[in-house]
Amino acid sequence: MKPFEKKIYLSSPTMHGDEIKYVQEAYDTNWMSTVGENINVLESIACEKIGCKHAVALSCGTSALHLAVKLAGVKPGDNVFCTDMTFDATVNPVLYEKANPIFIDTEYDTWNMDPVALEKAFELYPDTKVIVIANLYGTPAKFDEICEIANRHGAIIIEDAAESLGATYKGAQTGTFGTYNAISFNGNKIITGSSGGMLLTDDLDAANKARKWSTQSRENAPWYQHEEVGYNYRMSNVIAGVVRGQFPYLDEHIAQKKAIYERYKEGFKDLPVTMNPYDETIMEPNFWLSCMLINEDGMCKQVRSDNDACYISEPGKSCPTEILETLAKYNAEGRPIWKPMHMQPMYRMNPFVTRDGNGRGRTNAYIAGSGIDVGADIFARGLCLPSDNKMTADEQDIIIEIIKNCFR
Ligand SMILES: *Cc1c(COP(=O)(O)O)cnc(C)c1O
């Protein structure tokens, strides 16, 4: 097989033509700042689609999470329970407020925060009042269990739905399960504005605060009057034009991503692997990224340091490093699973709570398949596959063949 002439991306922007019309409109009417029709319309489109009362358009998902953390009243030194296996943007805003993330281990059913570990965390840190939970790769977390636990302990949920826009859990859209929720329009998300994000909430006061904070916290006065710290976090009306043009195509993108997921699933049925899982009786992911997990007995030897990896290939077996290197050789882009936060050098001293209690202090926290440190296990055996919705079925068949060859 020859390498692809045109690179196959993990997930790249897909434009449709309407975007440029709204950008042009902003240009022609000279609404080139952080005020304008595109922003207003986008906010109402988002509320309608997602089913929330208020949407505040912001510069990115991270700024939405930051304002959510502030709205939740997080203060310096507070403990905050956080998803462990996620992009670090989920957690950075907790640090912006000088609070203390406590990482909650992952479960195998949806690859999200484990409710059993969360309950354990409340035993260990009963005064915790805020939970930041992400929906990994577009699959909703176990919200029945998570919300029940949060309610019982009087904790607020911040939902990081940056990866899961359009996904549903028991018919409700993700981005509605927290008191404050964030979505993202970053360039590789399911729809994009090149950048951008939104804070979603049903609380009018909170939405108004977020609007004020995101525009440098101006008080209502004839001059620039300030009583509290502000941020330059508002979305540009130009970016809003792109997102406005993308929104009508969200469902189409989801259908394409789902077809990619199903094709992989079918293509890999004879390999010792599974796809990123979900409970089809209660949830419909947006299938943002298709991922695979190699069975323990399908793993060849693979060792990772902080900056490097090596492996010994073996007939009938493979590993994420071998597959990612092989894909790259053929000009296709995969990605390791998000390396869990508790394994990151910068969070070395932060607590990590697993199902059976404190995940720190073990001499050997990672034992493949032991279920002791689920995040480390999925990181070791899993990877993200090329999931670009512009990838053709023929191209995907070649990707599948390339991966099958890794196991030969
Ligand atoms: C992309 C992403 C974010 C951040 O969104 P930006 O718009 O890039 O700031 C936050 N959390 C998760 C899980 C993400 O994947």
C-alpha cells in the first residue's frame, strides 16, 4: 500500500458555504467586534438546539469553563473533583482560580468519570462542593448516577461538553446536566468557528454575570467603572458567523461520524480490540472521535516514559505506539488517548481517587487490565483513530487494512 496523497486527519474543519455569507454580512455591516447579529442569533440557535435557557458566546471553551468555575464559587484552596482522563483544558480553569483538583478515576463503560470512585471521593473529601465532568470523545457520562451523588452531597456540577455537542443522554442534550456547562467550537470539534465556545446555563443571573465578566466587567455607568476583575472572553461577531453557518450541519456531521464508528467496528470484528463503548439503551454519542482499545491478550510489549515510547512487535498482537507510527507512515493521523491528569508531572502531588480508594501511594498503580487504575489502563491500550468526516469509505477501508496488518 502507498501512503495517502492527501493526509487523512484525525478531525478537521468541514465548511459548507453558509459560514462565509454570515462572515461577509458582518464585514459589510461593519459589525467586526464582539457585538452583532451573528452573536445574538447564534446564542438563540444554541439554546434551542441544546435545550437550555441561556447561552453566552465566548472566545473558547476554556474561557467558558473558567467562568463556570467562577460562577460555581470556587475559591483558592478549595477541592474540586475533576474528570481524570481528559484534555487538560477541563482542569486548567480550576488552577486559574488557585483551587485544588482531585482526580476521579475512569470507568470502562463510557470512559468517563466513575460514579463509584466519585462516591469514594466524597468519603475522603466530604466538604467538596464542585465537580467538573467531561464527556470524553463525544460519549455522555453516567449522569443518572453522577447527578444523584452530586445532589446527595450538595455539590454543583460543571459539565465540560466541549467534545460532545449534539450527544444525548436519555433524550437530553449534553451541556444541560450541570448548573454551568461549556461547549467548544475549536478547530477540530464536531462543528467549529475556527475557535470559540459557549457557557450554557438555565440561571439568568449567572448568564448576566458571565456576559459582564467576559467584557472586562464594566459597571453600568457613563464611564469605564469597575468593581471586580474582568476578562476579554467574548466571542467575536466574525467567529460567530462561522459557527452560525455550521450549526445547521451538526446533525449531518454526527451521522457521518457515526457511520465512521460503525465501519471501524465492523472492520475490526476479527481483531482482539473493542471500540470506545457506550450504552445504546440510554445514550446517543456524537461520535466525535472513534477510538479503539486493544484487548490485554492482543497487546505486544509497549513501554512509555514521560517523552517517548517503544514496543516489540509480535505476530497476532500490536499496541497503540505501533499503530500510531504505522498510520503516520501512511500519512494518516491518529492520537493517543488523553493521558490521564493523575499521570501528568504537573499534577504529581494531586490526589487521585479510584474505586477502591486512594489511587496514590501504590508502588505499582498500573497493572494492565487490573481495573485498579482504569485511566492508566485505557491510556496504555487505547488510541484515537482517524475520524475525519471527509474521509471516504474507500480511504477508511485502507486505514482498517493498515491496522489489521499491525496485528499480522
Ligand atoms: C477542546 C476541549 C476543551 C477546550 O475548548 P477550547 O475551545 O479549545 O478552549 C475543553 N475540554 C475538552 C474536553 C476539550 O476537548
